[in-house]
Amino acid sequence: MVTLAAHRDDSLTTSRIADVSRIPSTYLSKVLQTLGRAGLVRAQRGLGGGFTLVRPPEAITVLDVVNAVDPLRRIRECPLGVAGHGPHLCALHQRMDDALATLEQVFGETRLSDLLREAGGAPLCQPGSRGPTVRPVEVKLSRRSSVAHTRRQARARRR
């Protein structure tokens, strides 16, 4: 969607979108069909055809896109099915739902045009694009997991 927003005056083919956004074209085709059914993109067949946004990037939120492809699922009742809980969530599930509510709010307030502006007009995740430096996370494995991981590495080296 950000790629289409960046090229709002052009109709882009699935292969062009896949190249620019680095998304496998087979997966992208399915996502574009879903976005079309949700009324967010329009497909034009034939020479010069491709996909375009139905509305301007200022009128499409990230939440619109997320809800079209894989909607956020708020926690309305105990996900474990504990009968006595009903709509009363335990502390953990309440915090999880609060996090989903925050995500829903942020996505609802973020428009495709905001993402483009913050990325300097380029689609996201481009080499050399500005953005936070991502540092690797050190994962501490339990001794049992660490031993199993070491054994798998040794077997892989022997092959």
C-alpha cells in the first residue's frame, strides 16, 4: 500500500510492486486481491494496467489496511474459555487487550501519507532509507535448549 501511495499517479503491476516492496509476487497477488475486495485498491487489466489506490493516501489509515488483510482481534472474553470469567478479563489478558487497543489507536491515526512523509517519499524498508538502527537481540537459552541447539549445529556440520 505504501508503494502504491508513493506511485499514486501510476498503475503498478504485481511484479513491479513485488520488486519495489520485496514481497514475493505469489503472496502479494493474494494480498492485493484481499485489498481489492476491501475497496482499498483497484485493478485494471490489459496494457498499461495494474493496481492503484481507490482513495488518496491521506484518506487511508494503516488500520484500514491491517483490518482488510488480517484484522486486529481484541480480547472481549477469556480466551481460555474459563466459564467464570466471561467478559471479566484476568490481569494478563486485560493488559494484552490494552496493548491491542493502543495499537489499534496508533494504526487508526497513521495514514499512508504520514508513512511516506516520514520515509522521505520513498516506500518503506529501502536500502539506505532513514530509520532506527536495529541492533540484534541477545537471546539467552536455557541449558536444555542450548544443548539441543549445539547438537543440531554439530549434526548440520557433519552433513
